[in-house]
Amino acid sequence: MLQKIENWLKNPKRDYASGLEFFNQLADSETKARFGGFLNGVKDVSDSKETVVHFPQLIQRVSLIHGKVKANPDAYKDLLVTESTKESVEKLIALQKKVDELDEKIGDLQADAEGNADEIDSLGNDLDESNGKIEELKKKLAEKNVKVITPDDLPKQLGAAYARNKEITPLMASLHSSLKDESITDEQRQEIAKQLCDLDDERRSNWDGIDNYLESSNLALPEDRLLVYSEDPVIKGAQIAKRIDRLKENIKKSGDALSKHQKA
């Protein structure tokens, strides 16, 4: 986490959304009360004209947070451990994706196993190495009492959300292809863009529910979320804006829950 913040602070092309995420994750309640509304008040975080007034304050807040975390890491221990676990899971996801791709390549080459023997052998060694790294990561996660599961292990409702996301991915790909059709009208383009944003929001919301369950239960699901933003700047801006609204909503719910708990 510290390294991520340092990289963000040093990067002259830093993005507002990442800094806002650091702030929302690590700022104390007093700082959030004073600056949270202002910093989260940007409608389109990808629009430099909208963030120009907010960005200096965000950089200052994140810089102060970085100093506090660095000076007293024990106070942020639980959150830093959680972040370390997330990084291990991200590596696990990347390795699992690589293994799947290697399996597919080897399968394609098996049609002419004799002629492709050298390449199959090379890919097989790469596959063994990647599987070895996966096992090492699983052991490290187990040391943190984190169990690696498969989609079949999810509770019924979350399993349904996972299955729905599998349906959404090809739907979004199809809609993206439709946008490239120069013959469609502006109204049709606008409707497709709206559908894309709605599907993206649904998919991210589903993953939020799954990830909250995994985090609260000390579980890890090595599955690529495929949560990339559109290359179309207009759609990307709308997607990010929806994401920020979702984060604000989650923060408010967490704050309300904390207030109720403190009053009880």
C-alpha cells in the first residue's frame, strides 16, 4: 500500500480516482468529515477541468496520510495486511490466467505433437513453473489463514451473481462492437452507451458483494475480474462517475452502520 501511494505521489500523470481511493480507505473519521464531501464531490473524475480545483487538496491529504502510515504502520496494520493479501491474490489471478492460456496453447499444438515437440516441451516447463508459483502463493495465503476457493464454493446468492457476471462480459463485448458501426444514429449510440454503463455498474456491484464476502471470511477467489474501463472517453467518464457514486454510497452505509453501533 505504501509503495502504491508513493508511486502515485511521484507520478506527474497521477489520476484523481486512485488518490480518492487512498483517501477513502485511509483517512481518519475527522479528516473525512472535513474534506470527504469536497473531494468526493467531483462528478467526472476523468475530467481535468472538474478536478483542477480539487486535485491540490487531494494530493495534500494523501501526502499527509502517507506520512502518518509510514510513521505509525502499527495503527494501520490490519488494513496493510489486507492490502498485502489483495496483492497476493492479484498475483495468483495473473498466474492462473497464464496457466489457462498455456494449457490452451499446448492443447492446440497436440494436434501435431511430434512436429511441435520442442514448443510443447518449452510451454510445459513454463506451465510447471507457473503452477509451482501458484502453490507457493497458496501456502503464503494459508499462513495468513486465507483459504483459496473456487466459484462453486460461493454461497448460492453470490454464486448467482458470479454466473451473471459471466453472462455480462460477452454482452458488453458485443455492445462495444456495435459502437464501432458508423451507420448507427446518435440516439442509438447513446442508448448503447447507457446499456454498457448499466452493465458495467451491475458487474462491479456483483464483484463488490463477492469481494466483501471473501474479505470478511478470509477467503480468496483467483478469478480475473475483467473490470477495465472503456476506451471511449465519454463512456469511460460515465463508468468512473458511476463507480465514484457507488463508493460514496458504500462509505455512507459504513458510516451509518458505525454510528448505530456507537449509539448502541
